[in-house]
Amino acid sequence: MHRLVAILTFTILSWGGLPVWADTVVFKDGTEVNGKIHELNAHSIALETGGGRMVIQRSELLRTETNDLMGSGDRFQHMRSRAELREAALTKRTGLDKEQRARVRGLIRPLQSTNPAEQAEAIRALVAMDKEVGIYNYLLGYLPHLSDRFAPGVLEAMVGMDSERAAATVRAQTASPRFVQRAKAVELMGRMKDTAHLDTIARGMLDPSSTVQVAAAEGLGYAADQRATPVLIEGLSSADRRLQNASRRALSRIWSTDQSVLDFGSREEWERFWQDRRPGVTGAIDPATLKPLVAPIRENVSRQHE
């Protein structure tokens, strides 16, 4: 008896002509159709719906799902038409077709690497593609939806594509609730020599996140504006050694010349130096007048050392 049951079970499982209740097929364009799937061969399946029977190539499918839903052929055609309209609208809005958008997403993926060289190569590849087909607008629309692993690199790539156009977007990120975005923004503002908004970079020194504080010090160094000296001298007294070192590097970058490198080892030495130079610097930033880029909220405080 057990042998007979085993033979029947094997026969049923082996007979490809019997219907299988894997009742939702999902196409690669996102269209979903419900029905009764019949396995035909390695290349196609037959889907029985309330509106009839259709043969579908397996290469068109993303996956199949088992449930007890039934659909109609008319609904399939309607959904496919809607998907095609969405695709056309997306192509018109972004200026990129489906394959080009997939290529951009592929170039973005290495930005999550912990290897700086791989990140830099991904940024160069994005900038190169922009010269080829123009992807700036697509990245601009894509940026708010990117996770912290990708957004900073995409922002840097946008600056590489068109720094003047990206300037406003970079400045807007200094108010982001995401500390990695704020950190990248103040760094990029310094690299772009956005000295018209030097106080915004300096406000990063008071950020709830120590990551942003360090990035702000680096940004002030890249900006190379002597007005930031008092803020960076305050950074030398931080309990965070990273901020101390970043502030010291920034001060050295600001005051060194091609003929001599200036790099004092203590805050007291920098204070004495600044007292001598201060009369010649107009509009120096007073640290006491600065406010943080964002309020110290729980999310920022809990992740401030990340």
C-alpha cells in the first residue's frame, strides 16, 4: 500500500500537464495577473484566467506566487497598458529610458562600499554618464528616496556634474534630519568654496552629531577663509580628539602659504597667533552667535558617534 501511494505521488509530481495553483504571476514591468497556472515547459507557462487562456514566456516573468486568486485577461491587458503609460511618463520626466535608469542604479550601487577608492570610482562613473546622456535631473529626483548608504555619494556626484546648479541642493541638505547628509553637505560647501555661506558651515561645528562637527571643521579648512579662525580655535578644546585634529588641520590649511607651513600644537599658541592677526580680518565669525544646524533631537543624539 505504501508503495502504491509513493508511485501515485511521484506520477502526479512528475506530470507537467497537471495544473499548479501558483495563482499570481508578476511580470518584470510590475504588472500582476491572477489566475490558474499550467506548467508547459522550461520556456513558457499557460495562465488560465476568467477571460480565457494565455501563453506567457518565462523570460517576461519576475516571479509566481501561490494563492487562490483568479483574474481576467481583460484586466491583464488593462494593467499592462497602465504600466506602459507609467513607463512612458517616467521616461519623459527623467529624460532616461528604462535601460538607462537601470544603468544609473547600477552605478550608484558601489557607493555603499566601505572602500573609498570604489566610492570615488562610482562617483567618476556617474559624472561620466552625465556627460554622455544627462542624468542630473534623474539623480535630483532620486536623491530624497536614497538611503544613507547612497545619498552622500550621489550628492557629491551631482556637484561633480554641475557645482553651480548643485549649490542650492547641497545647502538645503544642511537642514536634513539625517546626520550623514548634513555632514556631506558642510564638507561639500567647503570644497566648493561657498564662502558666502561660511556661517552655515561653521554652524556644523555645533551639530548634535560629532560626525557633522568633524565634517564642518574639514569644510572650513577647504573653504580656506580666515574668518572661520575663532570657530576652529574653539574646536581645539573639544573632548573629541577627531574634532581637535580636524580643527588643527583646518587652521593650518587656512594660514599656511606656499612658502611656509603653519601648524601650532596647542590652542594657546593659536590664540596668541590670532590676536596678532585678528585686526586684519574683517567679519570674523563669533562662535557665541552660532546656532546648531538642527535641534538636538533623540535620533541625532543617539547616533551622534556613528
